[in-house]
Amino acid sequence: MWKQHIIGAVIATFIIAAGISFNPYFAAGSDEHHWGFKRAKNGEQAEAGAQLDQLLDKYGAIYKGKSDKKIAYLTFDNGYENGFTESILDTLKKENVPATFFLTGHYLESASDLVKRMVSDGHTIGNHSYGHPNMARLSPDGMRAEWRKFDGKLRELTGIDRTTYARPPEGIFNAKVLEVGNAEGYRHIFWSVAFKDWMKDERRGADYAYNALMEQLHPGAVILMHTVAQDNAEALPMFIAEAKKQGYTFLSLDDLVLEYEDFPVALQSSAPSL
């Protein structure tokens, strides 16, 4: 499963690094998108292009905030623990910065104490699916099963009734994933800042992570980081400090959603019982 994750992430990084602007989504099939974008530069926002912008807008999915305010949103993907999440949580607490942690079922079961701390520290838990499958290749029932199984386990562990933000494993999705997610009460959150940071045994140093973050930082940035990287844990204090120095404020995904008023009716209604 994780070998598959790494392969998909490598593809996504290639797309990002290439700075593709015409249609920056690698499509494995006619109805399967791998998330990618033209990355931010010189403070200008990242761009996913008109095709995916329209698709995401239709279902209320978000990958960046508005361009007129220096606001950034920290998100982390946690599939398994590598010993650095505690340091990241310490930094977030010291700097009073909120974050959203998109977790898998494996993480809920193997790092339950850290999940409980995320909740007690006031962070948001996002749904990264239970088993980390390719969501675009599942039936609607299969999609619902993944999200609901994750929420059920989270409820047992923390008492949280359910999640409302979802992120597809490896950034692979299609319109059906977004549509079914909406019907289940989930809003999909993608990202506008990312870099190669998921290789747990590949050290590039804190400066590598810091520079990658600063080079892509832009107003409305939704930042994706992986907690398995020691580089990220070491760079995070420097990055937050410098971003704040440049006038950036870090807010939660709840604040991000409030920037968008025209979200689908399916997300305005009561979420179905899980």
C-alpha cells in the first residue's frame, strides 16, 4: 500500500516541479485525476487551471484561499508515524497555530495517543480514508465505506462524531468522489503548496524544507506537509516565524471555508447519520 503511495506521490511531484500550466493534471484514465498544479512563485498564487477549477467549484472542493490576504492554512497527511509528529505538535502549540491532520485508519490504530493530543490541542482531524485506496476506482458504496469506517474508529477513539473534511489518498479523484463526498457531508480539501517530503529515510535537511515552503508561500496557501519527515519537523519553527514576520496569519480550514459562500446545497444540509 505504501509503495503505491510513494509511486503516486512521485508522479505528483514531477507534475508540480515541471510547472505545467496548460492542464496540470496527470490523468491515468478518462475519469481519474491526479492532483497537480502550477506552483506558486514570487508570492503569486498556485494555479490548477480552468478545467479543474470548474470541477472543484461545482462540488465546493478547495485548494487555496482568496488572494487578497496574507493567510495560510497548515495541513498534514499522516499515514503512519515516524517519530516526528510530537515535535510538530509542540511547535504548533508554542506558536499558537491551528492545523488539520488528514489521517488514515492505520494511523488511528497505531498512533492513538498522538491523535488524542491533536484533538486536545484544538486541531482538526481530516478524513484521508481508512485503508488508503484509490478512491476513484471504488464504487459509491466503497467510497462511503472508507469514510464511514474511518469516522467510526475516530469516534471510538476520541468521541468526535465525524469528520467533515476529506482528502483523497495520493490526490487521486474524479467527479464521482466529490459528488458522493458531498452527499455524505464531506468537503474535499486539496492543496496549493507541496514538495517531496514523504520519504521517511531520505534526509535533505531543514533548509530544504524551509526553502521549499518559503519559495511557494502565497496568500491563501493551503500547505501540505507529511509528518514522517524530520526535515519538516526541524523547518517548521523557522517557517512559521518567517511567515509571520512577512505578515502572514495561520488560520484553520473552518476559516478557509468561510471565505467561500457559494458552496453546494448538499453541504448546507444536515450530514447523514454515520
